[in-house]
Amino acid sequence: MATRLSSLAKFDRRVVVVTRPRDQADELITAIAAMGIEVRHQPLIDIVPFADDSSGASQRLRSQFLDIDHYDAVIAISQNAAECGLDWLDRYWPQCPVGIAWYAVGPTTADALRNSGMTVSMPETRFDSEGLLAVAGLQEDAIRGRKILIWRGVGGRETLAEVLRARGAVVEYAELYERTQVPYSQAQWHEVLEEKPLLLLSSGQALDIAEQQVTDLAQQVAGILVPSERVAERANSAGYACVLVAASARNEDTLASLRAWYSADE
């Protein structure tokens, strides 16, 4: 866990703002509240899975999942991608197809796949595209000529696919859901941020949205907690007083970062 506390901001009240999607925050909120911390929930993104209907996007997904045994590897780039992909897989495969190498971007994503019986490879430390690209099974000598399916939402970074293609793999996307921004008024943000809280962000996109809606966000928070070094590097360059980097997006790693934050402030 990389935790930057050298410029730890001081504040009187313990307030944390959780920004995870509506259906993915309850357990974390309960655990933070049990630490004696005031918690506010300001979800920034809604996850909208594609329905299995007659739309063009759904027809493409249906074809990919019916033929998923034609792929040599499947990569899930987030917990949402894993869960949505497993929903589609369950519709068309009563048993997990064999002969596929499964990869996850990090432990939370890997847990979702493992709970469905997959054997999963994942990065050892850095849980992002760069970390995945360092995994042994995705090196050029292992994937040249192989067919890879990436489970993800619509849009996002292209680094993973670009590098895998440069290594000789045939890469396709299964875009399983859309992310929609949740808008808040300035009055709503003022109410949430008035005590200068610690802001918990689950992705770089969440940071983008928060900064779009609050133009001086770095001055309105005591610090931010992010799930990866890549997002932390960007936050540091934007001038946040304190940037905490959880070891992963898992609740236990988020809580460990919070405990470190409050221990240093005592």
C-alpha cells in the first residue's frame, strides 16, 4: 500500500465522502461508519449494463459470448466488467468453457471471476493496464497469434489493447455496459464538501467527473484516496494536499489506507 502522508491535511471532524456507484458502496460505508467516521455518499457514476435485446450492441455481445470458446484468453478490466461478463456467460454457458486463460486487472475483479470457478491471473502489485501488461502470460512469446477478448465498459483507455496487438495478439472488446455521469448542483456539492472531507474515488473517470463539477476541488477537500498509482500521479500534479493510494479497490485495502490516514493525524 502506497500512502502519502507527508503533507497530511488537518481537520476537526472526521468526514469521508464515498463516490462509488449506488449499489456498490453499502459494505464500505458501513465499515467506515464503524470506525467512528461520518460518511457521506455521493455516487458519481451509474453503471448501466446492456440488456440482452435486439440492439446492435447486444447482438454483437451475444455472438461473442456464444463463441467465447474461440478465444484463447479473456481479460476483465474491472469488477463491473467481470460481473457483467459473468451475467452474459451464464445465459449461454451452463458450465464454464474450458481452454480459456482468464485475467483480471486486480484482486476485486479476480475475486468475482474466481467465485465463478475460474483460475485467474492478475498483476502482483500495480492494478491497472500497465500492471496487466507485465503479467507473464501476456508477454509477446505467449500471446503472439492468440485471440483475446477484453471485457470492459464503453470507451476507456486503449493502452492494453494497443500493446497486446503490438505483441502480435488479435484483440476484441466486449463492451458490456455504459457509465453515465451523475450530475450534482453547486449547492449539493457545497453541502457535501463544507467540512473539507477526505474524498474516496474509485477510478480516474470519477476524478474527472468530480473535477468537472467542482472546478477548485483540490482546495475543497483535505485529501483524496485513489485505487492506483496512475490516478495518484495525476492527482499529485493537480495539487491535492494529500493523496492516498490504496493497495487495490478492495474494501479492506481502502479501509487500511483510511486507518493510516487517521493514525498519522492523531
